[in-house]
Amino acid sequence: MSGHDPAQFAEVPDEAENDCDAPLPPSKSQRKREATALQDLGENLVKLTTAQLKRIPLPDDVLAAVRLAQGIVQRGGRKRQLQYIGKLMRELDETETEAIRAALATVQTSRR
């Protein structure tokens, strides 16, 4: 006997075998694309008039951030505010962002 612990050589389950049904987390590139898309959505909201904004179902904090961005003319400050809007948008769930996208599409098509 060499004094080795038999548990040391116990069969370890293959992780891939157990997790084949589990979805993989999004890649860093995918997360960045999604964040950029939400920031772009926020930028489109900033371009709307006050009347158009009233037709979009926005949480109060996002609406306040959008209105603040509309008043910022300095390029650097506006860019930081747009990034902040993107951050707020990432905190929303998918149903909220889809509702915002749908309302924005309606407002933009009725404008033409």
C-alpha cells in the first residue's frame, strides 16, 4: 500500500456531459454589441421631441436622463450622458426594452 487516498482517484464527471443543455453565457463581444445597441436606442430617444417622448413607455430615471441629455450641447458631456442612458437601459428587462423599441418605431413612422 502506498498510502494514497482512494477518493483522490474517484471519477470526476465530465462537465461538458452535464452541461450540454445549459446555454452558454454571452461572449464579451455579444455583450458589447447589446450594450451598444441599447446606447443607440437611447440616442434615438434623445432625438425625439417632448411630445414624442410622452408616447414612449420610459421609466422615470431613463426619462430624466434623456431630458437632461437633450439640454447638453457640449460634445463630451453629451457623450457621457448617452453612455449613462445606455447603462440605465441595460438595467431594464427585455420586455421593457422591446416595448420602448416598438413605441419608438411607431413614433418614427408616424413622423414621416
